[in-house]
Amino acid sequence: MNGAFDEIRGFPGDGAGRPEFAPLTKWLETMPRAELERRQQAAEAMFRQLGITFAVYGEAEADERIIPFDIVPRILTAREWTRLSAGLEQRVFAINAFLDDIYGARRIIADGKIPEELALCNPQFRPEVVGAHPPHNIWAHICGIDLVRTGPDDFWVLEDNARTPSGVSYMLEDREAMIRLCPELFQMFRVMPVDSYTDLLHQTMQRAAPVSAGGNPVCVILTPGHYNSAYYEHSFLADTIGVELVEPADLEVDDDRVWMRTITGRVKVDVIYRRIDDDFLDPLFFRPDSLLGVPGLLAAYRAGHVSIINAPGTGVADDKAIYSYMPDIVRYYSGSDPILPNVETWRCREPQALQYTLDNLEKLVVKLVDGSGGYGMLVGPTSSKAEIEKFRAVLIAEPHRYIAQPTLALSTVPTLVEQGVAPRHVDFRPYVLTQPDGVKLVPGGLTRVALKEGSLVVNSSQGGGTKDSFILADEGAVSC
Amino acid sequence: MRISIDHRTRYTFSEPQARVVQLLRMTPQDDGAQSVIDWSIDVDCDARLRRGTDGYGNISTMLYVDGPVDHVEIVVRGEAVTYAHAGPLTGTVETLPPVLFLRQTGLTRPDEAIRNFVSGVCGAVASPQRRAETLNIALFERLGLRAGRSPKARTAAEAFAQGEASTRDAAQVMIAAARAAGLPARFVSGHCLDGPNVRNHRSAHCWVEVHVEDLGWFGFDPSMGRQPGETYVRVAIGLDASDSTPLSGTRMGGGIEELDVAVHVEAGQSQ
């Protein structure tokens, strides 16, 4: 595929593919196509039965769909993972240090490392939480870092997700399905388990509690409700961890403390893992027109009587305009060069960058600085002339809202499609947890795959699927 | 000057409410131009009051009322001594740098009419301080003042287009204009002994502060066409009226609410 690196087969012309994964190549060659399809359908039937569905915004019949699952795993070796995890740890440490600084002393601005206006006039910077002191100075307890790959050792951070990253249930359910449907692959490879994620998440929640909560903090997961596209994940995590799943109406704030209403009376809540955007957390402090939210929650949070995971205001760290400064941010707080590089980024707010972008639209990916889910973006190489010209007008009207990046030759992984097994582009989102004694990772993540031939957009809302991500305990197959 | 304030807010509900939660930003703080002598917040029903600060450094008070309750009356009373001053504000609590206050909000975002007004009025004025002064006077002359409280959620652009403004509207138009002119500006809520609402007792006062580089924050009152002096008691600041509003609340229960506000600002010691 335009010379893209295939994570199993290597570069085009590499012959038999990467030797360390030879058993997988052989498995793919010998497995009858009908059997692969049968297993894939069995996995999808399982997901449908579990109710792992999502709704697509902007579609007339808001059908509950399942995200397509692909039966062919992607594989990372122990060495590759070691480097990735060091890079992730460094980056997420810096994200938390940045958040604590930007809502506190703002040293990074005083030292001239990022423009003051870019950080503070950013709509994701929330003056409402200035002066808040979350326990252990942790703001982004759960980060999803989106990585892409262009070669054997070339991983890039495409995007940081420091608000309420979703998708971890797919990491866990995809593994369940693979263990059940393709047990032989787990004989071939020593795959590191991911099922400790939920325990680690529970521990992260408990350890985020205010000191006043004592030894056994009450933790809940706050969902906007069953119509939310990620509701399955909210209920899955609450069930697995064994904490209450609550909606805003189940909580009330009294005397600057948060209480959960139950049939036997009210219970004080110490930690809220919220899957609701900042805007809808508390109508008294954020959007007054919001009918959602828990009135007084921010007062309880500011008073230090409840912890919120992730803390309100973390969006300023994953904004795409801030993203372009992440290498400087990492260097500033960690004192060393970033292990994982950024994708080169042109900030269209800067006249020269805008000119470059306008001159090269057909080669670039242009994104909204505050967009997500693959909406409002242009992928130059796969867009028509008319689409490009339409986007050009939008970009000229509001350049400050956009950044541009080169179209990378994203790596591919063999994927089962209608024509058989064919390479499809992938990305990778590991979930990085932060506890008082440091960053915690399970060896795994969410691999998203663009099912359309040549497509680079992996978002589920844009027709992407998922596949399991094997992280090996060693450098290749057991049998090689 | 000694100024006494008695600010009563009464909510009456057509049906009993299970709970009422309110956020008050009604407590002033000492600064270079005022000393708060005595201040109290009282509620006429079973309630818990919790004092804190918000992100802008304002003193906030959370009010938690148990139901069933069919009315809540909040009485804020206090006295401050104010001083005549010239030049920029001193001694105010500053948690955020001025650049934040360049940020336009949904309520302040200027439209073309405001932008044109700004370039027409002060396009040729180089000094930032003069620009702010010029805008303040021009808006005072342009906007007809409407007494009393403004309808909720009117944006600066809407108020400017109608040419008639409450004190809140005037302040937001001034903020929109100042920011459009490149000057950080913020909303101030407080009290004024000789403000436009002082005779009808229907509302407190609000005005604007504009930041001038290397000098500091200066007060401007576009509803009076002047700069605040010793007849003013400064209470809370924010990006716009919504995040510095004296009182916002939520209730759990049906029916409608009726709001009655009485503000008495007087010189000298309260009775």
C-alpha cells in the first residue's frame, strides 16, 4: 500500500515477512477463509449479545451499531513495548505536570516555553478550576495516547486524550474474544495479559481519593446516561470493578460534600470517575443552561471533599494547538528529550504555516484544534478537488481553528476484508493510568483499523474497526 | 466614605421544592480602595452555608437548603469604607493574568456592528488608557440606559443593536468593545451609592475593569459614563455577567419561581 510498512509482513519486497511473526503468517495462509469468517462472525455475535454498541452522531436512524471486529491481531514485541511504555510514561508525567503548573504557578509561561495567549485564551483552559488542588497533583489520571507507526522503530504521537478517553472496553473484550476463538495463537505467542486493567483502574480511583476519605473510599462512575455512545463501556467498567454506575440525578451536593442517593439512604462519595464533559458537570459553575450535571459539584471539588477523574480542565493539555508544543512541554518538565516524537504540525494561526498549508492542501491532513472523532477534518490525498476547495474557504475564514499535518504512510496490519486478507492502516491507543507513585500501564491498548482500502481514518464514527493488540513477553513467536 | 448595603433576594416557589442549591458571589474583599468592616449572609430557612473561593479569586458561598421549602430569602448585609483613589486598582486578589480577559465569551462576542463602532471611536487613539476612556464615554452616550434588571442571556451584540441597555448589558458591550480593541476587560459586580438603580432598589450595580499594560486594571462604568470612585463597593469579577453573577441557583421540584430583589445602598452607618 504505497510502500507502507506492514507490521507483520514488513516493507513491500521484504519477502516472507518479519521472521519473528512467521507462525502468524503461516496461520493466515493455512486457515481456510471460511473458518476465519466464521470466527469473526462469532466474535461479532458475542459483542452484539453483550451490547457493545455505539451510536453514530448525525445519522437519521441512530441505529445502535457494533464496531466491526477484525480477527487478525496486531503484534508488538517486548522490545517495542518497552520503548513505547517509557515514552508514554514520560509524556503522561509531563501532561500532569503541565496541568498542575498551568492551573497554578504558570512557570512554563513565565519561562516563555509556550505562548500565554494560546494556553489561557484556549476555551479548554477553565478559569473555574484555577487554584484547585487535586490530591497528589494528579489531574489526568487516565490518558489515552494515540500512536501511529511508519516503520519498525518509528512510532509517533498523533494525539493526546486527557479528558475522558473511551475504548478501553474494546481492548478487554477483543482479548476475550481472541482467547475464546483463536486459542492456538496464544500457544504460538506468549501474549501479556491485559485483564489486570480493571483492577489497576479501581486502584487508581481509590488512590485518587482525598486524604479525608479514609481507608475505604467510595468510588462511582458517572455516566450521562444510556443514550451516550459509550454507555456500554461505562456500565461494563462499573460492573467489572464493582462500583456504582450513577447518573447526575443520583448525586447531590450538600455541605460541600457529594452524596449518592440510594434506597437505604444517602452515601458519601469520595471519588467520581466521570464520563461527562466539563461543560455538563455542574450547571452552577459551567454551562448554566445545562440540565445535566450535579449542582455544587465544583464547590465540593474545590473544597477538597471529592476527587474527580479526570479533573475538570484537563482538556487544555490535549488541545491540538497545545499538542504542537508537547515536545517542549515534555522537555520542560521531564528534563529530557521526548522518547516519542510528535507528528510535524503546522499551526494555521501562524501566517507562514497557513500559507504552507494552503499551498499543500492536497498532501496534508487538516484538523480542527478542538475537534475529535474524525469530524471537521480534511484528508488531502483522498479528497476530491471540490472537497479541497470547500475546505480551503473554511480554513481561510478561521485559520486559528486549524492545524495541518503531513499524511503519514501509516503502518498496516493484515486484516480480513471482503477480498480476503489484505493490509489495512492502523493506529494504537494505549491507556495510561497515573497513581501517586507514578504512571501505570497494562501491556496493551486499542488498535483501530481503517477497513476501507487506503483509508487513513480509523475512527469508529467513520467506519473504522478494532483488532486485538498482542504485546509479547519476548521477541517473537514461541516456536521460532 | 462609609457605605452600608442591604441586599435581599427572595425566591418564592409555586410548589414546594425538595432541595435548593445556590452559589452566591456576594461578599466583597478588602483592596486598596475599600475595607470591608462587617459582612453577613443570612437565610430564613434551614440551610448550610459554605464559604470558598472561585477560580477568579472571588469569595463564593454555597447555600444548601433542605426541602420541602416554598421560599428562600437571603439577606446580605454589610458595611464598607471606601477611599477616593486615582490610577490603577491596588490590592485586589488576582489569580489570573490579564491576557485571559481578552477571551470573548458567548455573551461578549462582538459582531460587526460592535467592531465597526470600536474602530470608528478609537481606531486613531494610540494610548490604551485613552482608548478605554474613549470607548466608555462613547458607549455611555450611545446606549440608552434601561432601569432595573435585564432580561436574561442578552448578548452584548443584541444589546448594542437595540441601543438600549441595562447596567449589565452596558458592561458586557464595553467588555466586547474593549477586547475587540485588544484590551483585556472583565465584568465587575458590586454596589454603587449613586448608581442608576439606587432609587428603584431593584438591583445591584455592575461595571467593567480594563487592563492597561505596565499600569494595571482601571475601572470604567459605561452606564454612568465615568470611572468608579469612592461611591462604589467592588464584589466579584468574571469574564462576563454569567460567571460573576451575585446569585445563581438550582432547585429540585416543579412549578415556577418568582424572584424579588431589594437593594438598599446608603451612606453612613446602617440602622
